[in-house]
Amino acid sequence: MTGAYQQGHADGMCGLYSILNFLSTLDEWKDEEPAKALEYVLEAAEAEGVLTARWITGGYRSSELKGILNRIFQRWWMPFEAFFLCEIERLPGEQTHGLYCRILECGGAVIGGSDDRSHWLLFSKVEGTQSIIDSSDNVNPVRRFDGRSRTFCSDDAIVILARSRATFQIG
């Protein structure tokens, strides 16, 4: 062996790690032990029927990741919902990377991948800065996203948005 394996060398769990990294950005999950948070993600994957050797080694598609996210949000009564990027209305002439920036500016997050769908990343705000969070990068896992980096702005991404809660006034 020429070196130690790291996330991504023998598994396709970058999508699950992107979900885990999103959860870690939330105030109510900041103190959660990483192993326990991963357990919740894996339980959701199991409930979706995609916790198999094939999925773990081969990787997850956007449809599976969206299902896992929404199952977590539902189980924990979290005010979020996952959508496919194509479900988000674009401004006239807006390119994918511009839409990513707009989503992040409004407080959302994106799990997007490279054009060949070989790797998933989390696009989110970290300490007020639009960032890319890469679970397989041991040197620089969090780096600034300037909106010009189009490499990882895939159209089959998953968008995470806060769900608004309706209030009713009686009387």
C-alpha cells in the first residue's frame, strides 16, 4: 500500500458526508457527536432502502440523497425540505453557478457534484462566507466558493431550503 485510504478511495459516501456536514452547520446539531449524527444519517438511508454494499461503495444519486434528507427532516421535525435543483425557478439568463450563489445568499444550501457525478460536495455558508465543504479533502476541506468555480455546479444537485411555517389567527 502506498498510503492510507481516506473517504472516497473505497466508498461512495461523499453524499452521506455532505448531508452530515449540512447537519453540523445547524445550531441544534453543533454539539451532536459525529458518530451519533452519522448513525441518524445511516438510519435514514436504511429506511430509504439504500444502505447496501452497492450504494455504499458505488455512491448515491441525487434522488437517493434527496430522499434521505427529507426523511431526516421529517423524523426530527426540522424546518427544511430538499428539492432537486431543476425545481428551483431561475432568473432569466441565470447560470447554474449563479443559482447556487443565490440559494446560499437566501440561507439555503446545495449538495452538488462534479459534472461526471463522481463526487458530492456541500455548498453552504460557513461563518458568513459562501463555502464548499469537501469531505475527501484532508488538507483544505472548507474553501471559499466565489460563484465563478463552475466545476462542481452540477444541474442534478439537491437544494436544501428552510420551510416556512404558516401561522393562523383565530378570532
